[in-house]
Amino acid sequence: MQVFQTYLNKIDSPEKRGKLDEILTWIQNRYPDLEPVIKWNQPMFLQNGIFIIGFSISKNHISVSPEPYGINLFTDSIKQSGYTHTSNLFRILWTQEVNYDLFDELIQFKIKDKYGCKSFWK
């Protein structure tokens, strides 16, 4: 994915780079109407210029940000997936499987919920 390539190339570990690339590619393929962008040095997806979901990486995990209300609504699913969370994000350890059903449910909700929204964040 051209938009994210420079970001991905900065990840030293081929395994980590591959895992994040797989997630970003899955989202792009599943939701081709979402716009892939880099903002605040983070890969994210927008709908009509409005934030849907964003990512960042750390030494031990991928952080996924669906905004605080997304965390609140999906806390049970996040915990059932084995992920830890804060009020703003959930973490997928590099060693954990990616729950694409959770991503699908969360992104579909965010797309519907933010349809017609005028502000970047909610």
C-alpha cells in the first residue's frame, strides 16, 4: 500500500512490519472506500476526511485507536480477544493473533456512526 510504505519501511523487524502491513492491507481490501493516510506520523483510515481508526507501534505491541467511545462500546470484545486497553486504545501484542472479526465489527460500527459527522474526532 503506497501511502503506508514509508511508515512500514521504518519498522526494523520484518515480522513486525509484515504484521502491521497485513492489518492495513486487510482494512484497505475490506473497506476500499476508506482513505488511507498518515497523520501525526501514524497510519489511519478516514471516511470523507473523518477519522475511523488509527494505529501506532511500540516495542511490544500495535496500538489500535478507535477513539474512546469505540473502546467503551467494544470493551468486552477487546477483552475476549485477549487484548489489553486504555480509554483511548487497545493493544495487540506482536505475538498475538489478529482478531479480524473484531476489526470488522468495530470499523462497520464507526463508518455508520460517523456518517455525516463534521468533526475529525468524536
